[in-house]
Amino acid sequence: MTSLETDAFELKRMMRQEAHEKAYEIQVMGQRMFEKEKEKIVQEGVESLNTEFDKKLMNLTMNLNIERSTKINQTRILRMTERNKCIEKVKEETKEQLLKTIVNPTNYMYKNAIKNLIIQGMIKLLEPELFLKCRKEDQDLVKSLLPECEQEFKDIMAKEASESDLTYSTQLKLVETEYLTNEEGGECGGIILFTPNRKIVCLNTLKSRLELCFEELLPHIRKLLFPKKKEGTR
């Protein structure tokens, strides 16, 4: 073999070797790129799944919280409704008891109640002249109480204003052509006082006082009717 042939053979061998090395290098680089791309795709898929899972979990948690909150509110509203019904029942029973035991023109307790309601109205309004309206069956009673109420009011105000020169007196007149209606709270008795022009009115019926009493004592009434359970009790 000549020197030229030997050089040609060696060159071919070197080229073939270099080609194999390049091919292997390309194969390795391709495999690395494939693995890297595959890892990227897998990671993106995992992140997407995690994001979707977190979103679904968040929605589920939110829906469960909303459902729980709704049920709690519904239970609370139902409990409040039932408690209010119970309180209204107690109020109605109190009114019925009032009608049975006190609201009678011949009852001395009712007589004192009417007198006190009139005087309280006079003190509240402090007008020189007041008209009164009451139930038809109470007219004789109220008419008989007017002079006494006028005098007691005068005595009370004189005592309260003892250090001043002011004097107070009020003339009371019963309206005999009009009667206290149930719509005005007259079913339980009482009176309405008003000025001659009817611009100033004082509603002083037993029903209105009962409503006021219940309103002021409502926290105590609730405490009596619905005591809080102690811890550890069912």
C-alpha cells in the first residue's frame, strides 16, 4: 500500500470516527433535550393539576362554608322567630290576665291605675287645658276622678316648684261624645289626653304601658324564658 493510500485510509478512518462521535453527541444532546422537555411538560402538568385541585378544593370549602353559614342563619332565624312567638304569647296572656282581674270600672286597682295615668299625662304635657277620651264604660269613673286629679297634679307641681314662683294648674274636660277604640289601645282601658287643638296627644292606655313595660324588661324576660345553658350541659 502506497503512502498516499495509507493517508487516504487514515483520513477516512478519522472522518468516520469524528462522524460517529458527532452522531453520538447529537444523540446525547437530543436525549437530554427530550428529557428536559419531558420534565418541563410533566412539571407543567403537575402544576396545572395542583392549580385545578386547589381551585376545586377552594370552591368546595367556600360552598361548604356558605352552606354551613346558611344553615346557622336559618337556625338562628327560626330560633328568634319561635322566641318572639313565645314572648308575644306571654304578652297576650298578660293582657288577658289584665282584662280578667283589673280592667273593670268597679275595681279599686283599676280606679287607681286610671287616676295615675291621668296625672302622669298631665305632668308630661303641662298644658293649662286638656281633653280626655276613655272607653264608654269608663266615662262615669273618669268623670268622677277629674277634680281629684286636678288637685293632686296641683299639689305635686307646687311641691316640685317650691323654690320658684311658678304655679301649675290644668283644667280637665272629658269628651263624652267620643270613646277610646280598640285600635287606639282601648281594649285594656286607659285614657288619651290631648290639647284643645289636638296637636299634642298623650296616649296613656294600659295596653301602651304594657307594651312599654315589655320593651323595657325584654332582656330580663328573655333571660327568664330562655336561660343560657351552662357549659357541659345538653
